[in-house]
Amino acid sequence: MRPLVIAHRGASAAYPEHTRPAYEKALADGADGLECDVRLSRDGQLVLMHDRVLDRTTELRGPVSRRSVPELRGAGVMTLEELIELARGAGRPVKLLVETKHPNRYGKAVEQRLLALLRRQGLDRPRAGEQVAVTMMSFSPLAVRRVRALAPTLPRVQLLDLIPPGLKPSRLPFGARIAGPGLELVRRRPDLVRRLKARGNDVYIWTVNELADVDLVVGLGADAIITDRPAEVRNHLLGGVL
Ligand code: G3P
Ligand code: CA
């Protein structure tokens, strides 16, 4: 079984991150899933944005949390609802990995809004016949715990950029069954993936863009590869035969 290929912020090496063209390209590339970061707008909608402020990726300035969706749309920012619609239009199974960013101005409201949206869309739990399957991710264990309370059967990824002091490296907090270590952490702790998997966890590794690193994480047993270059990674995993 090859690992899943998840497009990080869309096919973000080819198109600007978190934009419609980046996600359309990822779907056309055959990515198994789409990754996105979500933040709350001033008018309470989840929008796709990595940074707290808009400066790096749009022509607007300042915090996302102070702008309304109409303003953000005008700057090319997508809502999560629009991404769900895009994924549903793919006509094939698509995983949607939604990362909630913390700390942020609205705190737990981000997970509450996420679950409200997923419930409205019928995506708050795995469902037979549903093409879009959502997985929640966060670096914040409290956010992961909140989602467990709100939607116990929704898959959750505990993202890790380091092993928090006091945490056993193979034991995930609050019942998450998927670990999301960064590539740098995996390099520093080559035993980590094996130990996580030995405890029954799946392991999704980010952000893997070089083919030598793809080989490395495949060798370690990664269950998913989160990459800015889904076409190249998928092609490599399929042995160069598209
Ligand atoms: O997929 C996990 C990865 O996206 C976490 O890091 O900074 O790219 O959101 P970041
Ligand atoms: Ca992310």
C-alpha cells in the first residue's frame, strides 16, 4: 500500500497557496487529499489562511480576524465551505485535512464553527457513500481534545514539530490516533515513526517535497505524505508511470 498523497495548501509549489487554482491543480494531479489551514473571519466564517495576518499572501494588511468574508474574497481568499464544494465536485473520493491554527483571537470558537459547518454538510463523521472525508489537525492538543468532545468519530491528527517535554514520544494526547510529525522532527528522531506505528497510530508526515525525502518517509512507513508537489510525489510513488 502506497502512502496517501496530500496536497499541502493545494498544489502550492505550482500556484499560490490556499487558492482555487492550487486546489484545482491538486485534484487534477490525482492527490488523494487536500490540506488547508483555517482561521475565523470577523463575520464568523472559516477561511483558508496560514498566517495570522494577510500581508504575505494577499494585498491586504493586518489580521485575518478583523476582515469580513466579502473583503477577504475580494483578495482571493477562499472559505472552507468553498473548498468543500470544490472537493465534492471532484467526482471521486477526496480527503480534506483541515488544520485549526492556534493561538488566535477567537480561541475555541474555531473548532465550534468547524464542527457546526461539518454537521451542516454531513461531514462531522465518516459516512458510507460520502466522497469527501474530513480529518481535523492541529498542533494544539486542546484543539484536538475539543474536536474529540464535539465529534468523537471524526479522525484527528496531533501535529508535532517537537516532542513536548513530559510526553512519551509514541503516546498521543487526548486520544488522537494519527500523528503528524514534521520532516525535521522525523530526521532528528528516526525511531519516532516506528514507535508511533507500533502503538497503532497512523503517521502523516509534512512537508515532504524532495523525492529523496519521499523515499525516506516511505521507508519509515508513512501512511500519508503531505507535500507542496502532489504530482511529482504521486508520480514517484507510482514508479514514474502516471
Ligand atoms: O500539514 C501540516 C503542516 O501544514 C503544518 O505546518 O505551518 O504548514 O501549517 P504548517
Ligand atoms: Ca497547515
